[in-house]
Amino acid sequence: MFGTYSAASWKETLNPAQLEAVTCGDGPVLVIAGAGTGKTWTLACRVAHLIQSGVPPERILLLTFSRRAAREMLARAGRLVDRERTGKVWGGTFHATANRLLRLHGRGLGLSTDFTVLDQADMADLMDLIRSDQHPTRDKRERRFPKKDTLVAIYSRMVNAGEPLSGVLEHAFPWCRDDGDGIRAIFAEYTRRKRTQNVLDYDDLLLYWRALGETSAGADVARMFEHVLVDEYQDTNPLQAQILQSLRPPNVNRNLMVVGDDAQAIYAFRAASIRNILDFPIHFPGARRITLEQNYRSTRPILDVSNAVIAQARERFPKDLWPVRPGGARPVLLTCVDENEQSAQVCEQILEHREQGVPLRHQSVLFRTGHHSDLLELELTRRNIPFVKYGGLKFLESAHIKDALALMRVLENSRDEVSWFRVLQLLDGIGPAGARAIMHAIGVRSVAADDPLRTFLETPPRVPDAAREGLESLRSTLADCTLVDGSLPPAAELARIRKFCEPLVEARYSSPRARLQDIEQLEQVAGGYSSRSRFLSELALDPPSATSDLAGPPLLDEDYLILSTVHSAKGGEWDVVHVIHAADGMIPSDMSTSNQDEIEEERRLFYVALTRARDNLYVYFPLRFYRRPRGMDDAYHYAQLTRFLPESVQSLFEQRAVGTASSPEPGAPASVDTLLTQLWSG
DNA sequence: TTTTGAAGTCTCTCC
DNA sequence: GACTTCAAAA
């Protein structure tokens, strides 16, 4: 269905509801689109239709949940009109778009347009720095104060939900309720420092974009766009909804199309609110509503299971998906004796489908959290099955990459205290206290002082003997990068930084070679950029989501399996989908079972996973799994099948049980099945 | 006083 | 693997 079409014929591929969405005229439109109903295709066609109707592509704004989604959608639209024109469409996430717009129009808000962007880890580091400033002697007997990641989570929720601190603490972080004053003080200082350091965090990007709407530049920005389209609207938050309102003031125009599915809302933890979809007709009076219910993706048996799972949801908009595709195999529920058996079974099924002609890249393995695939990855490697993993532990989060980037950021913004703090502690003999002393000496935090970087290079700070050699190496590296006439291309700069890091990485980390290669990979990525500031902000806003993203475009004939968290799999579809760890405590995660809303979100998450499958769906349930021992408990636990598959839903599956406790070989005798069945239903 | 190393704890999802 | 805590060494 996604082949190439002539300009006239592609509209014939659309069903009536899709066609209505694609060709509808001006004004606000809400498209409720169930899983697999051709939502992406419809949006791509809408873009193509607008361009064909004479809307200049640069006056179309397409907001998506990831940059990858925007790229794919515009690539499809490009096949319908032409690449040259679709390339001019504004596309990307809210955050990336804010970044672009604020660099163009942020002056009126008192922003200097060469700001740097803090990612979540940077936010946490700055919070931590402030926390230890405000409580220099942490009393250990005192009750624990919220950790830096918690502080960031509280702060982000407050901003994105637009809810006062007290309310956020009460509803979402009740265990921090009594620390309100301390938290408030940290937030105030956090905000102050961000401003003096000329940095914006993720939340600021949205806040300033909204603020832009209230300035005179805001009207200009609104007028820039004739049409605004938003994908995955169910996962936007109140702040983003306000941005859309500021972007579509009644006196400019109200051309706004949002597309979403309440049954697939899985970002409440990021303050996303289903109210955005519910209240859309209130925010944009006269909104037209179109529902897409015809499912093109999955066969009936897969849809039956998915519908049965979501039907148990506490509340939802009634919406039935009906399949277009006939026939199809029953989904398979595999009860495995343990996690090793699960890994082995996944490999077996994958290879069998490949034998039957389904290449690896049309199959995927989905799981709740990044480390759920650890064992499987070992097994895949052992069997030489190539794979690419999305989501989970990210490349940019590893310490050595952050070290290298911190050096670049000091060059970019010499008042970036988080980066200085990190860079200086790379030196032997310099710990937190030493780093603070140096930062004070070169005036990183005093607004009036000269450029701290120049001070650092011109007058070397006093350091203990152990740090002398490292300090000189650091100074000459930084000097090298600044004194070359003009500015060095980012890749060349990183090459020098890598030289500096080499001895450190070798001394500090266990597998230095792999880590140095990581930095080389980063150099490769940097090769695509001519400006350091662009490189750094793109990296913060669109981090490589898989290691393969860094290795450059994979060879066309290369075949590899996709491993992904369910969150990262949103919007994807595969012929064969394997959902692993369908046990209570995994799905739903036992960190998300404290209240009904969280459980409902986990249910939708499971639904999203199931609905990714086109032809074959496998759900794996490991009976026995390892969990790090807590207290006297045994390290091995017996699990219950996920609560989202009650008896009535199980019966829609073909059920198999494999493995025995003593021999983890496939093909257990039939009697084991009944034993296992008793275990999960008893 | 500050750094450094060792032992112990706990780990979700993403822009 | 990353972070915290604690104690020894500089």
C-alpha cells in the first residue's frame, strides 16, 4: 500500500474516512485513528494534498513524537509529490521545532539566540550541583532529600502539566511532600543559573515557545504557518496544547489537524494528558471530528486479541477496529519455564519465520524496559543473529561520551558550569571541592567576570601536584581548539578531544578500547555538521536512538532484527512481533501498579505492543525469573501471567508450554503443560 | 580537608 | 553499570 503512485491515483488508495481527513478544508480537525488504521499514510497524504493545492511547503508545520517519525512521513509524502518540496516542510518534535523557532525569534523574549540545550542528564547534574551548594554538610541522619532525578521529574511535571509545585507533590510525589520548601529553593536557584549561563532545558524550550505567542514575534510565527498538523496527539501535554493555541490565534487562521488514539496514550509519566484530545473541541470551537476504524495492518485473530485486551480498560472511547485483511494465524502464547528458555524460544521462532521467507528486519522483539532484552541479546549474539536495539540505555548516557561532549560544551559556552564541573574532575587529584575552587577562580559563575575560558587559558589555576600534568594537557587541548583561526569543524575538535581523553579512558574504565571507539563514532556523526552549536543541540534533541544510527546508513542488503522498548516501537509495524516478559511485575511494571491510572497506562502499553503485529504475534511468559535478591528472598521468583491476559483472553491464543526446570531444552512432554497452566491460573 | 577506592544499593518508559 | 556511602590514604 505504500508503493509509488502517480499524482492522480494515490487518492484512490484511501477509504472514505481517510479521504475526508486528507482533503478536508480549513479549520480545526480532530482525527481519532485506531491502531493500524493508516494514520501515518493519511497524514503523509494530507501533506501531499496541501502542497498540490498550492500551499507553500515551508508554510506547513508537522509536529511528531520523534524526528524519525517526521522523516518517515515526509519521505512518504515525497513519493506522492516531490522530494524537493516536501523537504521544505517544517517537521519534527515540539522541542526541536522550539529550538529552531527560538533561535530565529527569541530575541524579543530576552533570549540570546546562541543558547545551549540541556538534556535530562544535564538538568539532573545542575540540580545536584545546586543541592550540594545549598546543603554543603549533608546531615546523614537526616531523612533523605529527593535525589537529582526525582527533582528533575518533579520539575518537569510541574512545568509540562502547568500544575503548582504543591499539587504535583501531593498527587505524583507524595513521599516528597514534606520537602516542599527545600525543593522550591532549589528550583528558584536552578532557574536563575540557567538564565545566567544562557542555557535552556527541554522544558524551557516549550515554555519559551509558549511565551513567544504572547509577544509581537508570536503573531509573526503564527503567520509563518498556514497549516499545522500534529501526530500522536494523545501523548501531548497541557503545555503543548497551549502552544498550539498560541500558534493558531483566531485572527490568523485556525488550520490545525491533530491525529491521535486515546487507546494508545502511553506518556502520562511525561505529563501527557488525554484531556488534550477530549478538550480539543473546547479549545478549538467548531472542530470537525473524523474517526478511522478500518484496520489495514493486522489479521483478524491478532485484532481479536488486541481488542479483547483494550476492552478491559476502565474507560475509553468506544471504537471498534475492523480488519480488512482476511484469515491469519492465531497469536501464540508461549509459557516458558524460565528466561533462558524464553530467549531460546524467541530465537527458534525468529529463525523459523526467516526460513519461511520473513526477513529479520520485518520481525521485532518488544519489551517493557531496556534491560528486559539483556539475556536475549546474549543468545542472539551466540547464534549470530544480527539485531539493532531501540530505546533503553543510550549511547549518549555513557560516562566517557559525556566527558568528551563536556569538553566541547565548555568551548561552546564557557559559563556552562555543569560541563566545567565534569571536565575538571577528569584530572587526577581534582574532586568536587577542587573543581569548585577552580571554577570560582576563573569566574564561571560571576556574570561580571571575563570569559572564564580565556582566564583559564591565560592564568593557570593552582592545583595539587597530582593534577599538574593533566591540567597542562587540558589547557593545551582547549587552547588548540580555540586558537586555530576561525572555528574548527566539530569533527576535528572531537579528534583533539579524543587525544586528550585517551589516557584518562585507559586509566579509568575497564574496556577502554570499546569506549574510545565510541568517541570515534561520535566523530563520524560530527562529520555531518559544520557548526559545533548545531551539532550539540541536535544531539540533545535528537539523540541517536540505536547504535546503528551512529554507524551510518546500514547496507541495503543487510538484514537485522529489531529489538525495541514498547515506547520506542510506537508507530512501528512488523510482520512478526514477539512480545517478551508478559509477566506481572514486568508488564505491568511493578513500579507502576500503585494506582489505577498507572495500571491503565500499562494496559494501553501492552495494547500498543500487540497491535504492532501484521501477520504473526507471539507472547512469551517466563515462569521463573531472576531478580536481584532482596533481603532473605530467593533470587528466583515464580511469576504470574500478566493480569492483562485473563482466562477469556488466553482462550484466543494458541497456547504452548515449553521447557522443564531441569533441562532447558525445547519440547517438553505434554504433562508439563497442565502443570504450568495450574501454576499461572492457581 | 580532600581524594580515591571499595563495598553495597537499586535500576522504567523519552523529548 | 551508575550512584551512594564509608573508610583509608594523601
